[in-house]
Amino acid sequence: IESMEELFAVEARPTNQAPRYLPLETTPVRLEGSDVRGRGRVFGILANISDTGACIIANANVPKDASVLVSLRIPPRDIELDMRARVVWCLERVEPIKEIAGYLTGLRFDEAADDAILDLLQSGVFRPNS
């Protein structure tokens, strides 16, 4: 996949996509699991989140369909959350002018995380992406 347009053509998105929320502060994320072993430590920051999934900017390419444990930490609020997810897409992103490089990684949370995600979205550390 070489462009965002190609990515969205390959990954069919539901027309009723869940609303996205943006973090009000930097939110570190760590990914663990057998599908990411051998890639070193996989970590990044949360770009956005919804009640069904999230987008993170990661330091490594994670294979599509990888099953991962997602760990979110928001130290000032004393929030720690671990949940299972599946990688639905991963795309290298480079912004040479801004000197930013990383992998935009789309995650879909397991349904078991529903209550924890709703609590997190209502915790006051996110704002709706309007």
C-alpha cells in the first residue's frame, strides 16, 4: 500500500464509522504480543481513539491482523488501561519537513474492552474530533 487512498480502497470502512476523540495530552502506547516479538519494543503515541478502535503513531511496522495487547498510560490522571486489539492497517508515514517518521497503525479493540473504553472516553482526557 503506497498511499492513503489505496489503503482506504483496500480496507472497506463502514459508513457508520464511530466518532473519533483526540487526546488532550500526550498518551504513550505500548504494543505487545507474539505477533510483534522480534520487532524490538513497539511503542508510540495515541493519535485518536473511538469506542471501537484507535490510531497510533508507532515506532515499528506491525503486520495486519496481528493480535496485540495495547497498554495506554496517562500518568497525570493515574489512568492505566490494557486491552486486546487487532491491527487492521499499518502505513509508514514520513514528513521530512517536520522531521517526523513513524507508522500510522489502526487498531480494532476486542469487544471485551467496550466498558473500559467508554469509561476512558468519559474520563475528561479526550475531546471530540470535530
